[in-house]
Amino acid sequence: IRYIDDLQLTGKRVFIRVDFNVPLEGRRITDDTRIREALPTIRRALEMGGKVILASHLGRPKGADPKLSTVLVAEKLAELLPKKPGDKHEVIHADDCVGDNVRKQVNDLKAGQVLLLENLRFHKEEEANDEAFSRELAALADVYVNDAFGTAHRAHASTAGMVPFVKEKAAGFLMRKEIEYLGDKVLRNPQKPFVAILGGSKVSDKIKVIESLLPKVDALLVGGAMAYTFLKAQGIEVGKSRVEEGDKLALAAKLLDTAKRLKTPLVLPIDHIVCADLEGKGPVKETPDQVVPVDMMGLDIGPKTRAMFTQRIRDAKTVVWNGPMGLFEVAKFAEGTRSVAAAMSINKDAITVIGGGDSAAAVEQMGYADKMSHVSTGGGASLEFLEGRELPGIKALETK
Ligand code: 3PG
């Protein structure tokens, strides 16, 4: 893979695919991390004398939808782009991503200017990876840069289809950082001991990650609702806890067998925080052991488990974490997730990587994000990456 600073950009039209798919509440961007993380690449392209064209999707629109216009992102970017707080950098917004008007706007661009295209997904051809649409996007570019790690698991026109039609291609700095941490420092050359922590609600979402990590890690710690499927598969009473029934129980049993065969500890919670109510109304209790009372739900890992996980994390040299330990959105069930974040943040000798999605949101919200070696901007993309799969957006940069 080539990187942006391997290229000559002076006077060139630099098309940068970014992932500006930020969470919105009405017209407010509630988390601008993905925009901030793309700044180093955008700034470098400008410093190198490029004419910068930015393209992203936002949400999952069915056709053009003003609520999902990238115009909001353009305003935010104009604030964030200057290095001095308070300054603004002009960000021109195009009201489409293809067509005559956009071509004209691109041709009028001067070195140092930034043009943000309208939401790529306003055209169904983006997700269909349509060739004619890919060629139209490619016609806007002298150079293609992909910095959209969060969308690298999608084979869409802007992440894959257009790439062969542009003369030069490279990855941006965010893409490089994600590949360096998730790829080199976690999957390929982890310092040992290497501990992975997986949580979230479903085992079925994590099967491939578990299979990919089990042979590599020294221990796999499991929390969140998925732990109850594993416990139930071992015949332990889990009360009214959320479990995946049927074949997922057999699958959990199989994963436990695989761990045993590999002699890799797959560590399940040894106690829980339980309640009969998801919002924590009614009594909240700690269980003395792995058993959940029949009328209760396990909603977080208990204090003994927190201490055990903390110790494992403190002894590790590489830690990767994906998925919360409990229903952390409710304060009474957030302690398990907080304790994992805290233990990771304290271990300064370790490479600590948050594999995106809910755990990244939790770490951000709880104020630990700056203390990690890396917080991935990918949700689905980081999971697929950790599964060991080839991501189309990265593959497109590799091929000749
Ligand atoms: C994400 O947020 O995971 C990426 O931006 C991809 O979005 P998608 O799941 O709608 O393709």
C-alpha cells in the first residue's frame, strides 16, 4: 500500500474518501470523532498543494434525504480544520456527488480549497458498486486517497469500484493508524501476554472474532449478555438473562471446546450484577457466584469478575477490547465496562486497542479515550478486520 505522503499532490485534484458517518440527533452531530480523525490527512493534502474533494456517506438514506445531507458535516469541518481554535477554513459544499454542477465546482477548485460532496448514498449506485457511477466519481479525481477505515468493509463505488479508474491511489493517515494497530500490533505481532476482551449482546456477532483470536491470545475474557449464552451452554442457571437459544447454544459449547483444545483460557464471569428490570428499577443485587436467580437478569459483571479481569488486563502487554461488559447505558450496570476501561488506561506498558462500536462510545463517554493506544473509528469494519478478513476498501488500495 502507498500512503498519501508518498505522492506528489501539487495542483492535483485529490479525492479523499472519508468516513463522516457521524451520529446525529436531529441536526446536531453528537460525536465528531470521525471528522477529527480525518483532519491529519486533509491538512496534509492541503499542505502538499492539493485541491481537496471529500466524499462520504451519512446514514442509510433511501434516495436523497435532506435530513442526511453532508451540509452539517461541512459546517463542523469548517470549524475543526484550522489549527488555531476560533478560525474557520472555508469548506465548499456540493449539492450532489456527481453531475455537471459538481464537475464544474471541481474544475473551479484552487489549490488549498476544500469541497465536500453531498451524501454518496443519495444515489443507490454507490452501494450497488455500479460501474458507470464509479467512473463518474473517478472522473473528479487525479489522485484517490482512502481514509475511511470505518467503511472499508463495504465494497461500494467510492471504496472499491472507482479505484481502478483513478491513476494514483493511496491510504490516508487514519487508515494507516488503524491498520498499524489492529493489524500489526494486535493481529500479527502482539506483545505477550495478549488478552482480548469481548462483550456485547450476541455470541453470534462475535463467533468469527472468537475463532480468529483464540489461537493468538493468552486469554479471552467474555462479558456482556453473550456471557450468558456461554454459561447456559455449560448448564448453569442464567435466570431471565438475555441468551441466544437453539443452535447458538451448541455453537457456544463448540467454542468452549475449541478453547479447551487450544489450552486458551476462555474466561467467563464468576459473579454478576442482577436485577428484574432492564432500567434498574427494583432491587439490584450482586450474586455470590455464576448462578443468576430464576426471576432475575444478569446485566453486568460482578465485583469478583471485575477484579479478575482487571488483574488479567494489568498483567498484559497487548489488550484488545470489543463490546461492553453490561448494559452500560444504565448507570447501575456501567461499572463492569468502566472497570475494563480503567484497567486498560492504567496499563502504560501495554498496547491498548478499542475495537470500535459500543466500546469506543463507552470509552469516549467515560473519558478514557485519550489514555488508550488506539480507539478504532470502525464498528463493523474493525470487527471484520479482527476476524482476519480482507476488507474491500483496503484490498482496492493494494491491487495494481
Ligand atoms: C459504520 O458506521 O459502521 C460505517 O460508516 C458503515 O456504515 P454502514 O454500516 O451503514 O455501511
